[in-house]
Amino acid sequence: MLEVIKKDLILNRNVMLLNTVVFTGILVVVAVWLSESPPTRLFAGFAGLMMAFLPAITVTREDRFNATALGCSLPVRRKTIVRARFVLSVGTALLGLVGTFLLVSLLPHSHYRVGDLFDRGPLVTALTVIAIALSLLLPFILRFGMNGVLIFLVATQVLGVLLLTVVSVAGFAQHREIVGQIVAGFVRLRELTGPAAFSGLMAAVLLALLTLSYLVSARVFENREL
Amino acid sequence: MNETTAGLTDAAWTGTEVPMGDFEANPLAISVANLRKRYPDFLLKDVSFSLPQGYVMGLVGPNGAGKTTIIKLIMNLIRPDGGRIELFGLDHRAHEEEVKRRIGFVYDVPPFYGDVSLRDTKRAIAPFYPAWNETLFNELVGQFELPIKKKVKTLSKGMRTKFALALALSHDADLLVLDEPTTGLDPVFRRELLHGLSGILQDQAKSILFSTHITTDLERIADFVTFIRDGEVILSASREELLDTWGVVRGDEAALAAIDPATRHGSRRHAHGADVLTSDAAAARAACGDSVVVDPASLEDIVVLLEGRKKEEHA
């Protein structure tokens, strides 16, 4: 698996660095230059989402150069390639997140301080967003390559439109009620289990989601024709 | 006599010094049985052939015949709908890593990252092969005059193929799988390459599967030839079998009618009569007598005349 990670890093190094700089730059603009800063958790979630898209670069570049066949003709199982992609994706997203949080919080005139971003709330938000985004995104890009990113984005847009339609038909108050009930359910679960156990439970759920995503990705990549 | 019409004479088959005749005793490098693959507009039909270790097999056929599909199936890049592939006696999927470590693969269009240098591409690929030989790679880079610091996108198609060959030859592969490797190469390098491949076969454990539509390449190095057309194996035979039994019978059409239809595999009309491809040249000579000329069949004759049969069938 390490050979696959090393290969992806060597072949995508420059573009990954460039994208990290661009994504971090956008977050710096939000954190420093916007007159009104978003709430810390919202900023953390946004940062998590951006960092989750970093690993997509390796697969989309492979598509651009029709190089998936190169990786799959090497002496390595496709399952191992998928596992390496997951490890690299999570690792890159986490490194990008920590680096961005550090940079943003250390910059003069930033709306956020180190203690704000490296607090449990923003970190849990960012990690949750990363885990969910990667879990949903990776099966698409491993199966469909560059088109997978587009399919994912279009699918989420369509889903958003559908939700908005449902909300507008059912009425705003009812929507607020449903969201309120979900939040209340989480709060009650947290009260019942205690903060530590709740965090552990959430981590286990996210880990299970990533594992499920890996199993689906391995299955679809195994059957991908090159 | 030029190479395309020279026929399968011993002089044309200078590629290997491995003695033919004892190949049946060798373990198999490739064994393909009843391989099937269906696409909406193409069907690979129950393809079977085998290649003993230490020999070269040429996969030959017109564009779109199914050569690349067979190679992709062997490399596990696409899934078969049926059949079995064994490499070195092992199932190619169950033992994927083990068998691929022993294969050097050259693609018809080498799929490298255009914006990465040759050196970095090598750095990314070499760790996958425990038997990687850096000294040999550097020698090949020098021999092929590859600009190792330049990006892949600056290379011509021929240079990319040379780079792919350098990678494939640098890890002591027991089997080289080459998909149209000579396409896009200049004649001088093509000749050098074929000579180099012959050299590899001095090690009797090495084997080569070589797909091409340039039949003269195969005449230089192949020990076995498998003809593919429309997804079907039309013929898979050793050089000896082709030399001993196949031939082109030339004469007027009335005389050629005496050839047994079961051994007749295609024909071509021309101003002076016709040429008929036969799988039993001796029987055809006996049947037609002195009114015809029987020549050994070159690979080009076989490809062209088999295509002639296809046209006859369609007509």
C-alpha cells in the first residue's frame, strides 16, 4: 500500500500543493478579509469540506492522462489501490485542515484564534464534514473518475433542490420542526450517554461510514473496466 | 526479395536461437482457454491459445480484431465474461500481484502523466518491483537516448514507447506483454528493438507476447503466431507448422479449383489468375500439378488472404 501512496504523491505532488495553497488562500480570505466572520463551527465545516476535495485531484488527474490503466497494470491488487486512496485522502484532508487552522489562527487580523479553531466543537464539525464528504465522494470518483466529481456535485445539487421543494411545499415551520427534532434527538443522546461516550459514538458512526464507503469503493473499482 | 514477400523462410526468422520442437516440454507462460468478452458492438469468441516459456508469440490481426482486448484481459484491466487465463500456471486474478511482478507491459498508448518528468515517473513505478535493476534502467535510458529530466508530454509517441520499454525491461520480467510496441517507431529503432527482444530470449525462461499489425516485425522474432479476426482466433500455430504446411498457390482459377476446400483459407484474384492460401501446401501441389506455383506463405500473405476469405464470405 505504501508504494501506491508514494506513487500518487510523486505523480501528483505539484498539483496537490498548488490546490492546497489555493484552498487555504480562500479560507484565509474568509478568515481575515471578510468584514464579518462566519461562526467558528461554520468556518470549520467549510474548511473540512474544501479539504475533503483535495484528494479528488489524484483520481481526476489519473483520468485526465488516461493513467488508471498504468496503476492497475502494476503488481498491486485493486483493493490495495482503493485502500491507499482512502488513507491518502483522509491523511491529506487532515493535514490540510490542521495546517489551514494553524495558518488562519496565527495570521494577524484573523477573526479566529488558535483556541477558537482547535476547540472540540469546530474540530468535531470539521472531522464530521470530512468523513461524510469523503465517504460519499470517493466511491463516485473511484468508479467514474473525473466524471464522478461532476456526478457527485450534480447529485448533491439535485438533492438540495428536491429538499428545498419539499420544504417549500410542506411549509417552513414544519421543516424547522423536523430539523429541531433531529437536533433535539442528538442533544438528548448526548445527555444520556455523557459527552465522552457521545463523541466516541459519533466517531464510531463516522468510522463505520468510511468503512462502508471503502467496501463499496473496493467493489466498484474492482469491476471498473480500463 | 523484400521482407513482406519473403515467406516464412528460416532466414526471415532470425529472432531466436531457442530450438523449436521441444516447446511442448516447457511450462506455459500464458494459457488462455475459452476467453469471452462481450461489448455492445464487439464479441471476443472463445479465444484459446498458449505460449510456452522461452518463446515469442505474435498476436496479429487487423485493427479492431480484438488484440488489445485480449491483452487487457491478460493484464486484468478488463473482466472476462467467461474463460480462464493462467500466467506461469497461476490464475491471473487470484495471484495478480505475484504474476504481475513477473510481467513487463508496454501499452499501445503509454498512459503516463504528461506533466511529470521521466525520472519521477520511474521513481513512482520502480518500488513496485523487488527485482528492479537501476543500472540496467540507466543503460537503457542512454541506449534509447531518453531525456530523463524532461516531462513526458514533450516526448513523441515513439519516445514514449521507448520509455515504456525501458521500464518494462528493467525489472527482470519473465514475460513481456507488448501491445503494438513498434507502432510509431522509426524503422531503425524498430529493427534495434526487435534485435534487442531477440537478445532477451537468450535467457530461455523469458517469453514475449507481441501484438502488432505489422507482420514483418513478427517474421523477425515470433516462434508462434496467433491470428485474430473479428474477435475470433482464426489460426494459432508454431512457425514450424506454418513453414511446413501452409502455402500460397498461384495459378489460373481453373487449376486452383482442384484444391481441397477444407484446406483453402482465402484467395485473391489478379490479372494473371489468383492466389489461394492453403493449410496443406503439399496436398495442393499434388492436386494441382505443375500448372501452379506453390510458395511458402508469408505472414502478410496469410493476413491479406484471410481477409480475402472474409470478403468472399460477405459477398
